Amino acid sequence: MCGIAGVWQPGVSRDDWYDLLRAMGDTLVHRGPDDWGIWSDPAAGIGLTSRRLAIIDLSAGGHQPMESSSRRFIAAYNGELYNFQELRRDLERMGHAFRGHSDTEVLLTAVDQWGVEAALRRFNGMFAFALWDRESRRLHLARDRIGEKPLYYGWAGRAFVFASELKALKLHPDFSAEVDRNVVALFLRYGFVPAPYSIYRGVSKLLPGTILTVDSHAPGAGRRIAPIVYWSAKEAAERGVREPFSGGEQDAADRLDELLRDAVGRRMVADVPLGAFLSGGIDSSTVVAQMQAQASRPVKTFTIGFPEGAYSEAACAKAVAEHLGTEHTDLYVSPAQAMAVIPRLPTLYDEPFADSSQIPTFLVAELARRDVTVILSGDGGDELFGGYNRYFLGRKLWRAIGWMPTSVRTSLGAGITLFSPRIWSAVLRGVRGVPEVRHPGDQVHKLAEILDAADPDVMYARVVSHWREPTAIVNGSVELSTLLMERAQWARLDDFTARMMYFDLVSYLPDDILVKLDRASMGVSLEARVPMLDHRIVEFAWQLPLAMKIRGGQGKYILRQVLDRYVPRRLIDRPKTGFGIPIDSWLRGSLRDWAESLLHEEQLRKDGFLRPEPIREKWKEHLSGRRNWQHLLWDVLMFQAWRQQ
């Protein structure tokens, strides 16, 4: 695992880039504390740098940037190829010899043998890499299929720059750190910056499953370069529905068990200590069960707990760990310990990011790093196997209201909001058949806001939106197009629930969940691997009928059938709680002064980005307890904290 960065300015011969490349690499030392390297070709105007976290082949044989044996290609590579051993054997049969044992050398040899795009299609892994082709004088940037590893690129004056994190790009003397107000509006809508945008004008995120090729004719700043797709989630979803799994339920469970076992086994290959995050939920318990079944000693597992019982899964995780026989470590974190992470968030994430579970994710990564260098995570199970409540509740809701005229639904929503969330919570708590949630009154008001949606897809878009009209909050902004707005780009899926799962797979998962995991883990020099996102499992999940994922008002049906083979159902069955923290109460208590300083009307006006009036209104309602606006306020606070940093 590494942090990579580079600069290319064709036509300019500069041999003084060493200091710049060294400085860019040093900003990424947390991603690679074990080794560093620089490679440059001043005549071509290209320079690459890498910071290495040694995982496979700890010797100098894994040093980067690395040159291919043919000397044609040079790579700065961040990630892991989980099938590198098979690829190596294939390449050896073709006559290739290897100097060391790293997967970087296998990557370079595969590109030499098959070409960039064909090699990428053979790779099973998580990665983002830069590849310089001496022969064609082309630079290739590539990212893994699902988007586990990040890669930013753009122009700094006439130079093309790229890096694992924005902080490295900002060191180029010609980099213009101009905040894009339109992207700020997107951030307030989603709580994250959706790809391909970044918070800075002129800088993009490379989309998952794509290759970007820059040639020597690049004219400089402002040029639009279109990535090409080598793997498409859209095509995988459409193909899976078109060519469904032909076996029965038992066959599907057997096949999923087999795929998971192989995916987990591949991700257990490391020359350093390895462990797993364990929340006690279905996804992480399945991953840990598969690990323990293949391990020769107890697997190291890690959990963070909170004193607030409604937010803590530590006891459940411990019960699963005891059943599986893992070497378990749990740590109960005080509010003060959790809040101490907040000042570090702007530096960790480089751009505004407002999923508050970023805090416990960082804390559990920090805990695990004391004992291991590689961690396995259960992320991805919700999106692939129907774990989010919106998947089954959304369908039920639209069936209940979709037949009504829009005017009737609008009036119904207005009637609901006549009563405060506090009153609704008091009425609904304890009512049989009502789902157990933390803030039922807030959920009722959220329902009222989506009742007048024109169709179920608009309803989904509102459910995942934080600020419903963010351009009214961000001065001088317009709404940029995203995948959720471009219906022509959607996968052709007739089922509404399938479309929701697809939207989450291509947006929420890579832009929120995987960003959170990557920055939190790499912030403490910990490599996180995600077996559920093996592309073979992703493709198989789309072949399964929805009835094998969602049944009886519950998601992950087929995944539960697999987990039942390893862990008793009684240890797993409980309401889904997620991985949150009580931000709502903290904002009224320990975080109030900090929040007030960032939300002060004078401060907001001085910054000039956000309109104070609607923000102050939400803040007052939250403090009074009339509404729980934690998500909307956390968006603003994370933007303000980032700006302040």
C-alpha cells in the first residue's frame, strides 16, 4: 500500500523537480511510512514519487517507483493485486523472469505482456496507479473497479499533476486552490463530494473502473481528458439481471460461500500482521468467520464501543468473537476521546466530508494499528445484498402512496408537519409494528418531505439528500449534474429496489463509505481490504433475484444463510444500528461552543460561502430540541472546519 504523486509538463526540461516530488511524497507519509522513492525523466518532463507501506515482499525488491524488466514502463502503484501469484505463474510460463516477489513487479510485467487495458481486466485487486510509457510517451492513470483506492488529477498551470490525496497536489507552486462553489452545493446535498468532482476547481477524481491516458500533445490547463471504462458497474448490473443465476437457494448460498471464502483467503496474504474489524453485524461477522475458518491461529479482531448503549455494538461483537474463537480487542471510547478526533478530520480528508461515522472508523483503525498492519472490513454487504432499510421500506412506501394524486400527498405531508417530531416520537414509541429507530419523530418528518415526489426515483433522491435546496444555501452556486440526475446513464433495471442498490453501489459506496475507510485507515498507516467488493462477488450478487436478498422485511437473506453455517442466528439478529455516534446530543452539549463558533452569523457572512439565515434557523431548532438537524448541521460544520483549517 502506498501514497503516490507525480508531475508531467511535456516540453519543459526541469531537473529541479526532486525537491517538489520529495515534498509531495512527504505529505503522504502516513500512507507509506516504510520507504520512499522518486523517479524522473527531465527530458520528458515527467516525475513520479511513492511512499510505501510494505505489505508484500518487505525487501528492497518492492521499492517504488518501479521499472519493468523491459525498461519500457515505470509505475507508482498504490494497492494490492490479490491474484498476483496466479498472474506471475502465467507470465513465467510465457518466459518472463522476476527479480523479486512483489505484486508491483507482476503488474508491470502484465502490462508489458498484455497492454494496459487487457492487464487491468485480468487484475483482481484494489489499486490506483500511475504508469509512464517511455516508448509512446504516454501517462496512464488507472483505478480499481469499485473505487477502493483514490486518485486525483488536474492541472497546475501548464503541468499535469496527480496524487492519492489533494494535499500533495497543493504543493505544486502553480496549483490554484480555488474552492468550487458548485461542488460545495453538492457536498451539502450528499455529505460528501461525489466523483468525478473535487472541492477544487480544475481537479477531478478518477472514476472507478477507468483509465485516463495523457499524451505528449497535452496543451495544458483546461484540457478535458476523458477516461475510458475497462469495467462497468452498469454493465455488470444489467448483465446480471439479463443472465440470472439458474440454481436454487441452496446452490446460491453454496456459491456465495465459495466466493467469499476465496475472496477472504486472497486478502489474508500478507507478510505483516493481519486482523479484522468486527462490529457483530452480518457483514463483518461473515468476513471474520471466513477468516477464522482458514486461519491456523486465532484471528485478531477489533471493536470500538461507546457508553451510549444505543450507539454501541461492542457487546454483540464480543459475543461473536467468543463463538468464533478470535483474539478480540474492544475499547470503550468516552465522548471526550471521540471529540478529540474532530480537529484532525479536515487534514485526514483533505476536502469536506460529513459522514459522522468517520470518527469511530478512525478510532477503530487507530486501535487495530497497535497490533496489525492489514485489516479486513465487511463493507459492501449492504449495497450488494440489500442491507439498508430504504431498500425494503422504500418499495413498501411507494406502493402505499404512489397511487394517490400528488396534491393529496402534498396535503398529507403538510398535515404531518403540524405536529413536532417530539410529539410524533412520544406517540410512536412502543407502538407494535413500528420499526425501532432512534428518532421516530424525525423519521416521520422526513417521510413528510418525500410524500410529494413525482416517482420513486425522485423519492430516493430526496431520501439521500441532506439539504434539499443546497444552491439556496451556497452563495453564487448552481447545481452540477451527478449520476443520480442523469437518467440516461442509469442501469436499465425495471425494479425500483434494484435501482436504489445500483445508485448506492456507484455513488454512496465509493464516494462515502470507501473514502471514509481509506482515509481513516491510511491516516494511521493501516491497510484496509474489503472482501465483499471482490468484483466476482459484485457480479454474482447482481445475478441473484431480489427475493434472495430481501425477504420478510429484512435484507441480506442469502448472506444470512451463509453466516448461519458459522455463527448462531441468535448472536446476530437485532435491529440494524449502523456505526454512528450521538452527534445530535453532543451538539447540544460538549460540542456546542465549538459549533457556535463555526456557525456564528458574523463568521458565516465573513466567509461569504454560505447564507447564514437558514443555517442559524436550523441551529436554533436543534438546540431547542424541536428538531434533530444533526446531519445538515454536521455538513456545514465539516465545511467550516475544513475552511478554517
